[in-house]
Amino acid sequence: MKLSLDWLSEFVDLADLEPSTVAEELSLRTAEVEGVEAVERAVAGVVAAEVLTCEAVVGEPHLARVKVNLGEREAETVCGAPNVRPGLRVAFAGPGCRLADGSEVAPSTLHGIASEGVLCSAGELGLGTAHEKLLELSAEVAVGEGLEAHCPARDLLVEIDNKSLTHRPDLWGHYGFARELSAIFERPLQTYPVADLADYADLPAVPVEVEDHAECAVYTAFAFDVASNPPSPLKVQRRLSALGTASKNLLVDLSNYIQFELGQPTHAFDAAHVAAGIRVARSAKVYPFRTLDGKDWPLAPEDLLIWSGDRPVAIAGIMGGAGSEIQDDTSRVLLESANFDATRVRRTASRLGLRTDASLRFEKKLPPLTARIAAERFFRLAQEGGAEPVAKSRHVIAGDLRDQPRPLSIAGGYLTRRAGTEITDRRAAAILQGIGFGCEIRPEGGLDIEIPAFRGETDIALPEDISEEVMRLYGYDHIPPQLPIAPLEPVDLNERVRGHHRQRRVLTQVHGFFECHSYAWFDDAWIERLGYRPERPLVLRNPPSEGKARMRDALLPNLFEFVSRNRRMREDFRIFELGRVFRLDEAGRSAEKNRLAGVSVVQSGAVKVDEHLRSLRAAVDDLARLAGLPAFTYRVEDQDLDSWAVAGYCLSVHLGEEEVGRLGVLAPAIRKVVLDGGHAVWFQLDPDRLAGRVFPPRSYRESPVHPGSWQDFTVIWPRRRGYGALAAELDRFAHPLIEGRDFRGVYEPPGGDTANYTFRYSLRAEDRTLTAEDLADFREAIVPFLESIGGLVQ
């Protein structure tokens, strides 16, 4: 955003200050200044002239022989501007005047006509870029009077970084910055000049209906007649041009002018086109709409519109519609000044790609009070600009202006403690009063503060906000820097979080999983397809969208959706997520827990289901082993199963006697939803119980000196009892030569109740190489044991 020092100086005296000083102090105390640039205008020697006659040049239909009145004399020139006409007041540059492009005006003869000077466009004087039409002057500039009296030859623009203003809606206009400069340099702030529209309270009301004040906090409407729509005063034209906005006419310019001056957008309708009154309501359907720039936009049902009867006339907070704007023959104006919901304006503007100066300001949550002030300012400037406005309605205010100050108190010594240096109550009160706050010092110390209504409610609400206001204007450079006093001690390691990180590394780096992150809520349509019913879901009052109100109480349903999305990208893949789940406890309170869940998919047919389940179990086993925890034990489950589990193919995971999770084969009903073929296995665990120590102890064992041997055995075991029970039985056998035991595989004969489990025993002696007698002795000891627990396959 750019600020004109010429404009600012109307409200606070900056005459003796260097622009660099102004820029530096604003950066230190208010908002970051990105640079200062000069605006040069070629107005030296240029005077106001009145066109007396216009005669077409023979053979040159686009040129006219023009006679002008310069006050003390008349002059003649040739002009090709389309808007030249008798009675027009224009800028005349005589011989010796230098134009904005650097050329010097000299007498000449064109088509046999003596040209004594140039009738100037705005571009030729440095008042913008328009060169097609003549600059039209208002009656405030007397014929023969020099333009320098109304238009300084030089202005300076201070460019502010918009990102530093997102929390300060009061600073999106010149008057807000003038207030800041008044406080910074301790200079008087001029009162903002407005008309008192309360004088017209006895006039009829314009019909105004606001469908939802949550989307339009306040809407004001004021109707008045105008005798004419003259050119804007040169002050208005020069300031708009300095900010890159071309002048059109007084009534159109004033909306732009007040927007840049106060930060509050307004919109002027031709009252003849909104005679049915005003209604503020959503579109309610897909609606094509043409804005005043001639472009068509596809509106959505949730877009907020301004309606006249059943016809939309503007996109609320963004741009007016074609056909209802001010025309050359407009005689009655309906002035809108409103406050629209920032989120609604931002969503519509972003979706359409239609960002305007108005939407930019509404998106910053403007205070409602400025809607009234802007309308009062508009009428005052229309009076001063020569439109001769006559009120035809009262100033209708639909909604709450929130124009009362908001109370806030801070304790004695609070600001000193926050700043780390003494800031007295008297000094703080003076600073706050300088930027428009009401402030009283309490006898016992501390301040009773009234936050002005022009400061946004999200900007100033807490004592901390007051401390920021005081300290920035007190000057951070006046606060001695001091290192915080705190003990320098190492932070305790968070074993739980470190455990989570280890689990992620084990799954991704060792077992080929990809980590995923899903939303913290369920999609109702998706879990309906899965046949999953959360038991005690935590339901959001303000869900992100329809059908997404229930928070997830398990991770697997959302992971299954990821499987469905990726099933055609890769045949075989593994994914997992570590995140929070939510549910209501028995007392109806919100309960949150961490969960670790994963899915392994094989669609290629490369791995059988049982092998697939064992490989997943190996990944789960590593989570305990690498955390230094005891080995998991497993039990076959066929009751209290989730919808994705299969009885007999679901294992509960136990750490000691405590169940810490489950794993199993994906149920056929869900497999048909998420896969085109193949199978999948899943697991879900409590990651906090698997955290273990941050640095589990590692034991060192020297490499053996003597070679070892091994023997394989296949044991017959009932399927229903499961692998865990068999492993527990095998653990009962001890022999001095056993170095370790590894599971090698299982064969399940079709239709049988038993399965054949194969194990490999590693054998070694510490003091010698094993002999055939050693191996025979071992076999003689273990075979009877294996036969006793279930049977041995010979």
C-alpha cells in the first residue's frame, strides 16, 4: 500500500520532517516501509482556461480550432481530444511550459492555424497515464489561475509492506496512518471532516433487508439528489493519480478517494436502478453476473450479493454490477457503506480470481463503525465538490455499528514487567491517548482503558495487546536489551516422542512402509461403504464440511481409503500412520489417544496370505525388539472384532499380560471395496506403550571361535491353539548346546485341524567343535520332548 505525504499532511503537520525520518519512524513503530518514491507533476506555468469555441478543421475531422479564455486574454490552439467542447474548463500550457515527457511548449502553426499553446491531458501533466482526453477541471480553479495553487509539483509516496498490516484494519487508509504519525511525532491530529447525516432523520427510509447479519454486520444506505456530476476537485484528482487510480467524475471518484483515505469501501448506485430498495442475501444458486467492468462471473450459491428486488446489483464487498452504476445523467444517488464478513468476501474473491481494493480491505475485518463515517464523509465531499447534493432519505443503518468503546483494565506495574524497563502509568496513558484510546490512571496504580471502536476487535482485546501498543510507540530502541534469566539445564528427553520417531524409522527404513497423514475426522460416506460404525464418536459442532463431523476413533478406516486410491498405482505397497484418535469416554468427556496403524497390500499374487501375515508380524516384532522391550506374544481372536478383522485370522498383540494392539488379514467385505484383487493385512497398536527407552541397552557378544551346527524339526500342532502357545511350549526345553531357535515356516494341510511348524535350532559349544556324538545326544534329548507336546513329522 502507498501513502501520499501530501494527503497525510492534510491531517497532521509533516512540513519540517524529512521523508526518510517519517519512513524510519513508521518502520520502527507501526508498519514496515519498503521505500519512498517521488511523484513529479508538470504544472509550472500551466493555467486554467475556459473553452469558448470549437470549430472543426477543414479536411481534419478529428481536429478542432479552439479558442480559450485565459482570464486576462484569449488564446487560440488546435486540439484533437474527443472531450473538447465549449464551456469546458481545462489546463492550458503556454510557451515555455515543460510537459511531463520533458518537451517544452512552443508556438506553432498547424494546418494554417496559429497554436499558442497546448490543452493538456492528465498524462501530459504527470497526473496519470491517460492521454486520450483533456484533463477536466472543476469550478474551484478560477479561469487564468495557475494549477500550482491547487496541485503541488511534487509529492512523495511511502510504500508500506501489506503483510505488516493484516492485523490492523484501521491502517488501510491515510487517516489511520495520520493518527499514528500524530502520536509518533506528538503533533495534533486534525478532526476528520464529515457531514452530520443525523440532520436528515425525519426523511423517509430506504428499504433495506439483511438476510444474515453474520455475513453483513451492518449495511447503511443514504439517498440524495445531485444537481450535476462535475469533475473532481484537483486535490482529489492529484491524490488518486498518485496512487495509480484515474479520475472519472466526482461521484465515482469519491468512493475511491474515501477508500484510500479512511480504509472503508463505499459504492454509489444510480438510484433509478435500485428503486426497489436493497436486500443483502446469498445467491442461493449458480448465477451468471456481469460486473461494472463488463466481465461475466459464475457465482456460487454461497456468494453474498446485493439485490434490488429480485435482481442482483453487486457482489458484496467486491464489485458493483453493470447497469446500476453512476451514469453521466444520474440525478439521484443511493450510497452504500457496509461491513461484510471477511471470510465470505475472501472465499468469493479467491474463487473468482477477482481481488479488488475493496475486497482487500474487507478481508481485514474492518470495524463496523467506519461504515457510518464513510457515508458522512462522502456527503461532505460531494457538497464541497460542487455536486449540490440534497438528501432524499434518512441515513438507514441496518445492523450493529459497535460504536461504543470496549473496556479493559491492566494492573499497576504490568507494562514495566512486560517491557523489562520502567514505563510509568502516566507515560503509558499519554501514549494510548495519542492514538485515540480512552485512559484513566487508577489511584492505586494501573489503567482503566477504553478501546476505541475504530480499532478492530481481533486486533485489541487483551492486556498483551495494550502492552504492544505502548511499547512500540514508547520505542523498542528505548528498551535496554537484556538476556532472559533462566537456568541453563539440559531438557529432559521425551521418551514417548523419541519412541514414536523410532517406530517410524523401523517401519520405513527396515520394512518398506510409506508414512501417511489423514484428516482427524471421518468421511461419513466412506465409513458407510466400509460398514464401520463408531461407538462413541466425538462430533464437531462446526465441521469442515457436510458429512465430516465425526472425529476418527481409529486410523485404519482412513488408511483403507488411501489403499483404495493407490491400488492402481502399485500392485504391492505398505502404508502406515501415527496420529491421534478421539472418542467420548464413559462419562461423556473427550478422550484422545495416540495410535499406530498400517496396511500391507499384495495384489500381484507373489505372496500367500499366511506368509504375508507373518511378514507383517515380523515388522511388529521389530518395534518391540528395537525398543529394548520383551518379545510380543500373540493370541488368536474370534470375538469382539472390528469390521475389518476375520475370525481366526486376527491376532491380539501382548506385552506381558497387557494387550497393546491387534493385527490380522483384511476382511473380504472390505477387501472388495478397497482392492481389485489380491489381499491385505493390517495392524493397529498403542505406540505409547511401545516407546521403551530412548537408548535401549545393547549387549556385545564376541564372535565364536568354534564352528556351530543346526538341526531342523517339524512339529504337528493344533491350529486353534496358535503359534504363540507352541512357542511357549518350546521355550520349556533347555539344552546346553542351544544357541538360538528360528521359525522357518508352516504348512497347513487342507481341511485339517493341525498345522506343521518347522523350526531351526542353532547349536554351538563354547570350548570345542561339535562332534557327531554331540549332535546325536541333542537329538536324543529333543525328539521325545517334541513328540510329547504334539507330535513330530519324521
